[in-house]
Amino acid sequence: MIRRDLESLERARRRLVERLSSLSYFDGFDPEKWEEVKRIIYEPLPLNVDVIIDDTTLREGLQMAGLLNPRPEEYLKIALMLREIGVERLEVMIYTKSDKESVKLMQDHGLGPILAAWCRANRGDIDEAIRLGFSQVGISHPVSFIHFAKWPRLTLEDLVGRVVDAVTYARDHGMEVFVHGEDSTRAEWEFEKAFVNAVAEAGAQVYRICDTVGCGLSDPRAPLPRGIPEKVKRIKAETKIPYIEIHAHDDLGNAVENTMATIRAADGLYDKVYVSTTFLGLGDRAGNAETEKIIMNCYIHYDVRKWNLKPLRELAVYIASSLGYHLPVNKAIVGDGAFAHESGIHLHGISKLPLTYETFPPELVGQHRSIVIGRRSGKHGIRLKLEEILGRKVDENDPRLLNLVELITREFSARERRYPIGDQEFRLFAKRAGFEV
């Protein structure tokens, strides 16, 4: 019985490998071949809610400790590239002279309709947003009793009243209003429910669930206040707010998961859901859910195709350089090491089928595959690197290749070398082995 099952599975395995091998894109990215691979391997789950990226890199992201403040022209380029990717809302600050110059520059380049001013719950901030020509604002205010310790003399009625006043004032001036419930995942639900209903009645269109210290749970079993799926359901069932948004911090490393959990929970309840993210996860303390990760998770798992993926790497590099941010080598999707391969096992695998160790082709997000020659690279890796340098195929039985493998093996073993071989040094080894480089 087991043998018959294995024989059947063996036939299925060979058919799959043969099909995937015929679609291999190791020697050059072919979008049509990739789409066929994606259909075979990543059968999408249904998603019946429109995911709206509300990128806050230019507000939350710039609050990250130690970053350089971008010049207005850098501010503009980041915003333009985010729009090129397909981001539908950009949240920005409006307080400093540089903020205001940047807003004017962005408006002059046609970004006005997607810009949103971040405001505190007071008329002065709303007036400044009006003066600067914004058509939408986000009004931020705590909703947890923990945060209310900052105002011991104010009653809950006082606190709700000032937010309602700010929302009413903004709506009276024709603005679309988002209300940010700071520290929502530690808020008393009965109070938060009353708060959400009050701002909804005042005209707010969206309520932002802020997982301010990253303690929220994606587990559908988790109760309020930390259970994010439960909160999404209760907001829909027990409040009058038309739409919700999630703003997740990464203090426990769960910002992306909590954002995706919100999307899943909103599916079937709302026709659209807003996700507040930052590129590269920039933000206070441990940062926020990464814009690029949410985009790629939606694309790979739910086949959402509304975004332009090609500029992701370019924007990551530009943001890192303009803000003085060290882009981690192992940063998913956009880091230098995201498509770098050194170990012999990995190099053998991708040479046969890139899908073996690559979720998707690097070219999809503006990346490229990198072959790194180190102590564990072996013959397969050395041949791949040589083919990359020469720009042509090399016979695996070529005696010069065997010489090159021996030279590099000796380099690591005899000298107990700990660091990889760079491209220029690799060329010198190839010449010593007899190749014309």
C-alpha cells in the first residue's frame, strides 16, 4: 500500500519538477514564467476587502531616534516613489519650517489629494492643516487609562469632548477625518466603544486601532483589549464608525502579523481596510509594520496586484541614504542579503531551480541575485560565480574549473580565512586557474 502511494507520489513529483524546471528563470527574469510558477506554488487565498496602504514613513518613520531629518527635496522624492508604488495615502507632519516647506513642495508636484496631516486634538493643529491646504487629517488621542495618567485633573467626559470638538471642527471645514486611538490594545473596551461612537457621530470616517506598544495579539481567541481580530469584530458590531485602520508597533516583533490579522479579520466585514505602515518599519523604538512586507504578503498569499513592486529596493536604498539609516543586510525583501547565497547546498539548489531557496524572483522587487564565495560554497557555487563573471556557461568538467576550486579551497583551509572572496579577488583566482577574465 505504502509502495503504491509512493509510486504515485513519485510520478507527481517528477511532473511538478519537470514543469517548474521548464519555467526556471535562473538565467533571466521572465514575468510570464514567474506568474505560471506563482499559480502552481502559491495558490492564493480569497480576500474580499480592499487593502489601503496609509504610509506614515514621513510622520511616524521620521520620529525614529537618531535619523537625519530629510531635506524638502528628499522628502518629496520619498513621497513620489511611494506614490509610484501605489500608496494611496501619505501621512505627514506639519509643525516645523521644514515640514511646511516639504508639504508645499509635495502639493506643487500633485500629491495634495493623498496627503494627510497628523494632528493633535485641538483646533490650532486643525487650523494649521487648513492653512496648508490639506483635505484630510488624522486626529490622534489616547484611549487607554494608562495614558490618561498624563491628565489627572481631566475627566473622561473632558477627554472625549475635546476630541469630538476637534473632529467636528475639521468636518465643518470639509475635511475627511481619521481618529487615532492611541494605546487601543490596552484600552478599557466600554470606554473605547463610547469614544469611537462619539467621534463617529461627530463625523469621523475611520478609527485607527493603535497597537502603541506592540502588545496586541493576532490570535482570534484573544479577548479584548489585546485581541486584534476580536476588536475588529466588536468595532463593526457595536460602533457606528464606517471604517477601521491598524497601526501596529513592533516591540514584540509582531507588527506585520498583527497588521495582516487585521486585514483577515476585516475580510467580509468591510469593503476596505486601512493599514498604517512605514517603509523599512521605521518608527519609534522597535518601529512599525513594514510597508513593503504588507504589500508582498498581500501579493504572494492573496494575489493582490494593485501595487508596483519594482521600486521597492530602490526606495529602500534611497531612504537609508537620505535618513542616515543602516539598512540591515538581512532585511526581508529589500536588504542586501535577501537574495545572497553562499552555502554550497543553497547554491546547488538555486542553480537547478531558483524557487528552491527564493520565495520569488529578485527582479520582481528591483533586486538581483548575489553569489557569495565563502568557506562553504563548494564547486557549484564557484562555477555559478565564474559564469556570472564570464557571462557564459562553464562545463562542470572543465579542468580549469577544477583548478579554480582547488585554489579557492586551499585559500580557505590553509590560511583559515574567515571572510568571503570579493569579485576582484575572484577574478585573480580565475586567471591563475587559466580563464581569460
